[in-house]
Amino acid sequence: MQTSLPMPATIPAAPRPLDSPAPDFRPLDAGWRQWIAENRLRQCTPESMVVTMAQAGLDPTECAAAIKNMESDPAFLAARKFQQLQVKLESVMENQQKLLELNPTYAQVEKRANVPLDEFMEKYVVGSRPLVLTDVARDWPAMARWSPQDLRDRFGHLQVEVQAERSADPNYEVNKLSHRHSVRLADFVDQVLAGGVTNDYYLTANNEMLSRPEFAPILADIGSLPAFCDRSQLAQRSSFWFGPAGTVTPLHHDTLMLCHTQIVGRKRWRFISPLQTPLLYNHFDVYSPIDIDRPDLNRYPLFAQATVLEVVVEPGETVFLPLGWWHQVTALDVSLSFSFSNLAVPNHYPFRNPNITNW
């Protein structure tokens, strides 16, 4: 039996004494009828559903009849047809994933230098495999110059936008616009250095500071780029990251390919193939509600079937993120990073993302 969807009502009925009059049952309204359809589509048993609905104060007899009648409802029968098409697509993805995992090195994220362009394109771009390039930043002035103190000295007087008060919101990334906070960069540097390990504040790619002329010296610290990149697009297609140890970018996928170079500190990257999207409960936009560090398998049991790849990225190393790969990233140290998506290959791909907020 699948775990049922959340109830549209959450207050259970109190037990009734034997000598009390018959209870006033709550109405079996449209919200509950939709709940019945959703949970039958998830293969929940009628018996378990009646128990749940009775605990919420509905008439068990009426509930049992409604569940039985749902099986002949024309809209529900149409939904069953579309469900068959969805299940077929999921089985195709599952079998393709099984073929990929026949490779004995599938679970390893390679670290390589001097990858020929044709091999990079075939194996990692078209072949859709994460990779850590160890030589991208070998001549970057940033490697010798960047530090929290350097940020403070050169740009400390400027205002930047950071994400703040993340710890109190389990959906801080989904709600990132409500966590925007403007702060003087010098004050933020001091906060990061004094605050220890925390996920409460982070200067992320959403700050868009590299589009501002005052931060042009940061781009001047970026040396040679890989042959698969278009240097002329760097200013428009790059981002800067700075935060303490403990920051977590939760499980999600991007809608393009990118590179992420670690300048100061280390980050742990975890990857999951886009072919395993059906295991990740992607009900809203590009996000999964699953925390790889603490997965709730009672609520998200399918995640137990996912194959997670993991690698720790050291200073000077660059992650290549293929299209659509799910990833969760944790900073292991105070971290300064630079990401860029100016690939000289087609890098615009439409995703038709769900917008379900009540599951």
C-alpha cells in the first residue's frame, strides 16, 4: 500500500461515549472526493482510506460508498488512462537507468585533467555524466588572491544581496525571494568568519552581483576557460558564491549545463540521474522535498531506490553539471566559488515543471 496523501482536514474526531447521541459527521465535500481520487491513483486500499477519513470525523459508511463509486466516475477513469501512460514512461526511464548502472564505474564521479574536447562532448555532455575537472583554474589569479579578507578589502564597502534566516524555513530555497537581505559585504564577511558552521545565511548565485560594474575585478581574476566555453559570454553567464561551512543547496536540478569552480574551501556534491526523477517526488518546479542527509523514507519511500553519486570537490577543482542532473551541495568549509554556464554548445532547454503545492 502506498503512503496516502495529506488529508484536506487534519483534526480527528474525538471518541464518542457509548450512551451519547449519534455524532454530527463532517461533510464529504469536494476536497475529500479529490483526496479519494488521488489516493486510489496511488493504489491506497479502500480499507485504509476509510480508517483515515473516519479518524477525521467523516461517516465511514458514506466514505466507503464514495470510494466505491469513484471507481466508475468518468473523470477518474480518464485519469486511470493517463496514469497508464505515465507508468509506461517511468518504466522506460527505469530500464534506461538500469542499463547505465551496468557500468561498474557508474557510481564514481571521475576527477580528470586534460580531457580532449571531443571526448568531453561525447562522454560527459552528450553522454550526460558528472565530471570534476582538476585543471580548469590552474592559471586563474583567483586561486592565489581570493579569500574572505580579500573580499572585505576590495569590495567591503558595497552592498550585496544574501539569503538570510534560512534555518527557520525548511523550504528556504523554494522561498528564496522572501529571504533576500541587503548587507554591506564587509559586515557579511565578518558574520561568516565569526558564525561557525551554519546554513542560516549564504551569498548565492541569486545575488547577481557580477552584473554590476563595481564587481568587474572579480571577473578579471578568472583566467583561461575550457575549450567548450565562450569567453565573450562570461560576464552574463557567471555567478559568485560565498558562505560559511554548513551551507546546503537542497536537492534540485538546473535547466541548463554549468561548471562550478571551487576557489576556497571544499564542497560535497551528491548527484542523482535525471532518469530517476520519478523517485524524487518532484511535485513543484525543479525541487525535491528530500534531504539526502536525512531522507524520510516513511513519507518518501521510493527514494530508497535512488542511486546517489558523491564527490568532495577541493579548491581548484571544477564540477561539470550535465543537463537535468539532480544535486545537493554542502559546504564543508568557509567557501568561495565561481560558477559559469557560458558553454559554446546549445544550453537552453525547456522543462515543463509541475506546480503542485498541496502534496
